[in-house]
Amino acid sequence: MSGYRIFYSPFDFENLDSWQSIDIGPYRVAEITGLEKQSYAIRVAAKSLDGKLGNASAVVLTSVPTCKLKSGCHGKFKKTEMC
């Protein structure tokens, strides 16, 4: 396994081609920045060394946190346990 592709969207579309995505290396922490303050559907797929994707995970729903800290959590969220 070479990493993961994280799919995210404000809507739970059936077709993953309609989702935004980021690729991450073979680690279990990712941060997505620049998100609107709303709920998102997230799915994760493992990526093999030849670039092929495995089956996507079940949908997880989350909200972008809003806080007033200067170091802030505005417009980003973290997922720290991916299987």
C-alpha cells in the first residue's frame, strides 16, 4: 500500500467522481484546509503501489469546527484514525 485517497464533499454523492479528494502517503493523519463551515461526507480508499484504489470506506459525516483561537481551527478538520 502506498497511501490513501480521502474523498470529501458537502453532499453524499454516490459517484466519487463528483467528490473532491486529496492523496496522502502511508500515514494515518491528514488535514484538509480551506473548508467552509458546514458538514462534510468523507470516504477513504487505500491506494496500491501501482496507483489503483481499493474499495472506498463507508461514509463518515463530520462538521468543520468553529473556534475563536488565533492558531485556529477555522476551515479545517483532522482525522487521526484511518483504517
